[in-house]
Amino acid sequence: MFIDTLWFQKLRQLFNKKNVFNVSKLYIRAIYSKEFRELEKLKAIKLPPYELELVELKLETQEESLAHIAFVDAVLWCCRPRSLTLRSCYPYTALGEHSDVVKFTYKKLLEQEDQGRTNIKIVSPSFSSLLMYLPYETKAISFIKEEVLQEETDSRRYAGLEIV
């Protein structure tokens, strides 16, 4: 299916219908539309993101692009997941920690939370040494939000550590 701004507006309308269903997981596999870069129109609609337990996004283009970042941005405009996984079945897609889409996703997830009260753990099971020998293994990276206890927050502040 092609994803564009209209698709995200319809997704928000679906989320806003009360008592229709209880969604806890969302899986999106999409090919991006060329018109998708009109994200600013979506952001003009001031609605809180819909709380979800898990969101999994499958990136369907081979090279990392601005479309990936715009796609993640639009999803996070709609959803506030406890866990987000990015997947790509292309072997050369950059999903490492220095990837622009990974950095952007991490930053956006932090912006959704109370500063100092949430850690975001990055898990990348597809980059283990065992999996590098499997030729068509899907690359994946997951972001998991974890609540920080007040005691932990105080001790980290005292020690001068920054939670990243």
C-alpha cells in the first residue's frame, strides 16, 4: 500500500473513534508516496498521539532517505509507542546507531516523554555476529521505553551522569 498524508489522517480518525477497538500493536509495511513529504500539514492538526504498546515499521526502500525520517515522524505524530521496531530486509540499509533515521527516532521518542523519567533502550538483535552470516536476514533495531525510578534519577543526577 502507498502511504501519504491522507493515509495518516485516516489512521488518526480511526484511533480517535472511542470504544471501536483496543489496539495495542500496530504493524506498518508501506511503500512511500512521493507526496509524503507534506508532513507539516499533518502537524498542524494538534492532537495527542495515540498510546500503543508496540509499533513495528518495515522500511521498504533500499537506501536510507528523507522518506524514512518523514515516515517515522508521521508515525510518531499518530502514535506514542512503548516499543518501536524498525525493520529492513535490504542488507545495505543503514540501521546502525549512527544512522540518521535511528538518531531521529531516538530523539523523537525522547521528546514524547517526561525528561529524566524515561530511558530509551536500543536493542539490535539483527546485528549479532551469528546473524551476519545469514544472507537474507532482516535487519532490525528496537527502541524500548523504560520508566526511571525517582531514586535512580536522583542518584544519576548526583553522579553527574547524563541519560542518553
